[in-house]
Amino acid sequence: MIPTAAPEHTKNNPLRRFAEPFAKSRTFPFLWLGNLVSVLGSSVTMIILPVMVYSLTGSTTTMGFVMAVYMLPNVIMLPISGHIVDRYDRVRIMMIADIARFGVMIITALLALTGLLTVPLLCIFVGAYGLFDGLFRPAYAAVQASVFTPEIRVAANSLSQMTIQMVRLIGPSLGGLLITYLSAGVGFGLDAFTYLFSLVCLVYLRKALMPRTKAAVSAASSPQALETAAAAAASPHNDWKEDFKEGIAVLRSNPWLWITILAFCFINICYAGVTSILVPWLFKVHHGWEPYVYGLAGTFSGVGAILGGLIIGMKQRWNHRGIIAYGGAFLGGLALLILPFVTSPAAAIALFALEGFGLMVFILIWEISLQELVPQEAFGRVASLDLFGSFALLPVGYILVGWLADLIGGVATIAIFSGLGMACIAIVLCVPAIRKFN
């Protein structure tokens, strides 16, 4: 992407860049706001869920199994959802997924409030949620890539991630307070109603996109466009398997894309297994801290992430993006490696802030590079492959981390997996295509 000249007032005050998505895009506010509110509900649930499982069982193995049950349907859905997203109305797909996730969460909330929610039932609903999440994510990524046009791309991505983290300053603490002083069912109910709010925003997003859609239909009425459409309709590549192969071909054309996706298949096992399974155990079981301390740690992870988003978003273009991105991921792993060896809540919370900062730097550079390098017509397939690579082995990782923690201890397992993730990052940085990516 070639950076365009910025107005003088933007050069003088880089923070004004974050207002550009609202000024230049009619569609950005609806996509941004709907996602922001639903993230609030999800962040509440992700705090309540492990605390509830550990309260019922006290087992890291069970927690690993619950997370695996969430991830497995998600992973199974992703190769198919890429085909669906590139063939059908992406916003409508998001709306269907929001309605389904509302239904799953409201039933879960009612069962929790009536004391009927057991671990087997929780696994059923968590699995259903993961299935619809696997449909929603590629659709959202593809819509985001079309709404975040080049002139607002860096600012829009940074602002979205920063505000998500601001919501996560509230969500974890709110989740900790809800389960400490009210009940898990109230938190699950709050999550359910955020999907209704997201649905309303998507309705307005569709209306805002209509002028662009009409213009595209008008352009497609030309003889050349009709011939192209007819050829596409006659093409044998209309099943999901062929679409899956075409998505792989797009990835293979750029080493930055396919190497990073393959690397994070393994890195995500290491980091996500630690943060999802063992960090809640470390806070609640190993240290015996109150649930609100875990909530505060999640909040300060958001503080670190906001700082990372603010720094990345203040420049239109960054050089040495490969080194910066992987350096951020390495920093996140280093924070996890040190975490088991601190004994005060304040130090643990500070390390969470460092972890959030490092991972946000990687996430932003990765998302911006995807939007720059992947054609719009193939974005759903590539996004689904990206998510598939990120999530495919997570169910195995969750179970492995939980089992190993029961076998050799949680502290040793955290050190092993965070160290392995950092080692993988160091190896990948030896590849010139990654180290020199700009």
C-alpha cells in the first residue's frame, strides 16, 4: 500500500488519524459498534466460564476438555464457512450467526440461573456456540476488509482493536464481579443480549452498504461483466473443496502469509493453552486469589493492548513489519514465561499488560497485511484458512496442556509451553521472507 499524503493538521496531531474512519466511511460505525458490544459479552463469558468449571470440578483436564469442545466444531466449520462467505451475502451470514449465538447463550443463562447447568450440558452449548462462531468469524473478516478501505485501513484496524481492548477493560472485571456477587447465569444472559444489539447494527450496516451494492450491480450489467459472470457460473469450481484449494493457492503465492499461518498453528497451541487453561488455574487454585484479581489481570492486558494499538495506529506506514510483529509475539511469550514465578497480584497484572501489548502489535500488523495482500473476492476463503490454521490444533493443545499440568504441575507446564512458543518465533525469524517483510 502506498501511503497518501496526510492533511497538515493530521501530521501535526497523529491522534486525529483515529477520527478518519468515522469521517470517511458511512459503514464503519455500524460494523465497529456491533462488534464492540458483542465483544463485551464474550469477554464477560470468558472470565465466568473457567471460574465456573473450576468451581464445579477443580480439574485442569476438565477445563481443557471444555475448551476443546468449543474449538472442535469451530475448526470443522471453518473450511466450509470460507466457501459460504465468498458465495453468499456476508452480512446476512453474520446476522444468522448472531441470532444463533443469542439462542445458545440465553438457554445457557436460564439453565445456570435455575441451577440445572452441569458440565455435560455446558459442553453441548459451548460446542454449539463454537460452531456458529466458526461461521461468523470469516464473514466478519471479509466484511471488515471491504469496509476498511486503503485510506482508512491502518487507523480503522488500530481503532477497532484499541476500542475492543477498552471494552475488555470493563468485561473481565465485570465478569469477575458478576460471578463473585451475583451468578454465572447473569453474565451469560448479558452476553446473549449483546448479540441482539449486534444484530441491530448489522441491519443498519446492510442499509449503508446498499448504495455500493447497487453500483456494483449496475457495473455488472455491462456486456463484458455479464460474460464474466456467465463464465464464472459455468466454472466447475463451485464446490467448497475447490474453493478451499483456491484459497490455499492465494496463500502459497506469498511466503509471509503461509509461513506465518503455519507457525501460529504451533505458537497458538503454546500461548492459548497457557492463557485459557493454566492462567485461571494459577490465579484461582495455585495462588488462591479472589476472582476479581483474575478479572483485573484481563483488564490490564487490555491496557497493554490499547497502548500497542495506539502506537501502531499513529503512523500510516511502518517499516520492518516482520521483525516488529514477531518481536511483539515474542514479548507476549516472555511475559507468560515469567508469570508463574511472581508471587504478588500486582506483578502478575503488570505481566498481563506486557503480554497484551506484545500480542496486539502482532495482531494489528497481521490483519493489515492480510487486507493489503488478499483479493476481496477470495478474502472469505483466506480468512477461514487463517482461522483454521490458528485454531485447528487448539483442541488437542487444550487437552494436552490440561493433562500435562495434572501430570507434572501447572507451573512447569506454563514454563515449557511459553518457552516452546518463543523458540518457534526465534526459528521463524531466521527465514528471510519473514524477517525482511515490510
